[in-house]
Amino acid sequence: MTFDALNTDLLSAPKIDWDFLLDAPLRILIIIVIAIVLNMVMRYFIRRFSTAVAKGTVGSQKAAENGKFSATVMESQRTGIDPATIRERRAQRAKTVGRMLSSVATILISAVAVLMILDQLNFNIAPILASAGVVGVALAFGAQELVRDYLSGFFMVIEDQYGIGDTVDLGEAVGEVEDFGLRKTAIRDLTGTLWHVRNGEIMRVGNLSQGWARAVLEIPVNYSTSMDTYREITETVTAEMAKDSQVASAMLEVPEIAGVQSLSAEYRVIRTMIKTKPNLQWMVERAFRAELTNEFDRRGITIPIIQETVLRTLPRETDSTDSTTSSNSEDEPRPTYTTRQTTDNGPSPLPSDDEIRSTTDESGTDAADGES
């Protein structure tokens, strides 16, 4: 091919429309780049926010471990919980918050970018916006419960109201949290029933295992045992409980005797309280009661019981004979319950069926005679 032929082919080739390439495609590329950069910037700020929610445990774990006055160390000293457990729970909470905010930001930025790209391609996005408005109104009425569930779950995560493994009281459901999401919470109660509770329906939360717990014992003590003796018994029981490493590690303080809670004719109730680690108050209660019972047995102290008097009346043997005789002979007069109660010197016998019938018949006859 000669030079003249190549020049002729280049001149005859269609010209490239550079204006078009610099118009819509360039704008679309710029929109995509801006959306990606904006998404990255939002994720950066979300990570910073998640770090603040976790109180410095995310991204600064060395400072949390080595800091003498860090929030983790101070909370561990206050509650007695292992610092690793506290850091793990806070990191889990921060991860949940960050994942939700990142998903929402990505969805919003992507939706706006797609609409802008369609507008650059000369698509009429007015119907799309109108449809989105109608869908938004429909969702506002139909999915408001779902939105409330997610918002409630989001604030529960931020405020750290409870987490997986906590024992909580949500009103109808009381038990251990097995699963916690932004929409619902799964709780396993004492009987093994798994309750699924929507976060939007939770009006109050009673966390029985957050920070620390307290074992409250109501001990009935007879009046022959003085308060000084009970304090001495409590000290002995505490020393016995300290021999068990598992129980001793669960107790944060020695038992505190609050005083006499109530009085009765047989005994007085003394309230004893023990500060424990979360979720371990029931184990400490059982151990204290077991050691207290053993100490009472060694000292010869009995648990007071309520004095009850039961009064019973039993029919005598003659009652069955009289009832048989009265049923066999209709001519003989049948004694009434009133006559028996007057003549008997022993316990008042129960009237038989025939006596009840005869009394009813006589009263009915007398009433009829009086009317006539």
C-alpha cells in the first residue's frame, strides 16, 4: 500500500465525534468516581463513629490494654469482669453499628448515582421519581413497624442496653439473650422456650447481668437465735464458701446483713445480700443456703415452721348403723342432726345423707302446713 492510498483511506474514514465522548460518557465516569470516593469517605467517618461507640477499643487495642486509667480497665475494676470480655463485647457492638451505617450509606449513594447516570443518558427519570414517592408513602404506612424495629435496635446497640449472653427481663420474656439483631431479639427462658421479640415492641429492659449482680436472701430465723449469733454464723458460712474457688471468684464482696425484713409469730426474716459477678448470683445463693443449712445443723438451730392447728370431726361407728337401720325401717322415727348434736357428748358427727333428707322434708312440710 502506497502512501497516497493510505492517506486516501484515512481521509475517507468517518470522523470520531470527540464532543460526544467529552459530554455524556465523561460525566457518567465522573459521577461514578465521585460516588466511589464519597462512599469511601462515609465509611471512614462511620469507622470513626464505631470507634467512639466502642470507647477506644477498636483501632487502639494496645492503648486499652496498657492504659492504666482506660475505660476498659476502670470498668473491669468496678464490675470484676475480665477486660478481654469487656473489649470483645464493645468490639461486637461497634461492628454491628458500623455494618448497619455502612449499608445504609452505600444504598443511598448508589441510588442517587444511578438516577444521575440515567439522567445523563437522556432517560426520563420523572416517572421513576414519582414511583419512588408513591413507594415511599406506601412504605411509610405499611412498613412503619419495621422501621421502628430497626431504629429501636440501632439505639439499643449504641446504648449497650444488653448483648448476647446477658440475662434480661423484657416484660413477657425473661431469660438469656441468644441472638440480638437490629430487628428482633431471641431469648431462651428457664424452661427452654425460645422467644423472638421485636425490638420495636420492647418498652423496658431489665438487664440482670450487666456490670454486677446481687444475691438477695430472705433467711427465716427463730427468736431464740440472736442477731450477734446470726452474724457469727454468716462469717463462718462466708469462710466455708471461700474454700470453693468457683464460688469465691463469683463473689465481689462479703455478705451484707441488711437487717430484719419482716416479723411473724414464729420467726423473723433477716435479709442478707451478696454482690456478685453478673449471671452468677443464683449460684452464690444456692451455695450460701447449703452452707447455712450445714452450719445450722452443727449448732443445733432448727428452721422455724408455722404453727398450724387442724380440727377435724369424724363420724362414729354408730352413725353407719343408724343410717342403715333408718333406711331399712321406714316406720321408726329418724333422728335429725339437731337432736344428735344436742345429745352427743363427743365430737360432733357429720350428718348422713338420710338425716339431711329427713331434715329437708320436715322443714318443707312445716312450711306447707303454716301456709295452709
